[in-house]
Amino acid sequence: VVNGDGAYAARVVLYGLEGRIGVGGQTIDGNMPGLGSVLSDVQIVSVLNYIRNAWNNKAAPVNEGMVKAERSKAGDGKANLAMYPR
């Protein structure tokens, strides 16, 4: 997810992710709260661009327009789970 679609990564930070997902061969069942109510678009861009290029990640940058576009859409953690890349 970190290296995938930047818009989806923005949605996860904005609205969270709730439910069972597979990560690195492990199954995780939990709840990541959304941070859209406490982080600005610029802060979300900064966090995402850091994690998308740290620890040997080489993902394309996220920009403020992408975050603004995702913020303008309704969302929640369960809806993000339904869109989770498998």
C-alpha cells in the first residue's frame, strides 16, 4: 500500500483502515484511525512522501492536490478496507 496508489494511501491516512488485511505474508485484524481531522493536507503529504521514500521504498510522490481530492470525498475505515489492494 505504501508503494502503491498515492491517492489510496492518502485515503487511509485521512479516514483510517478497519478490518483484516494481509501484510508481508501476515494477517492483521485491527483498526487504524483516520487522522484527517488532526492533520492538514500539507502534513499528510509530508508523512506520505517520507514513508513512500524511506526504508528502501521508491514510490512516486504524493501532492497536496491528491490529498485535497480525497478529502473532498466521503470515507471511513471500512470503505477503505473494501478498496484494499489484494
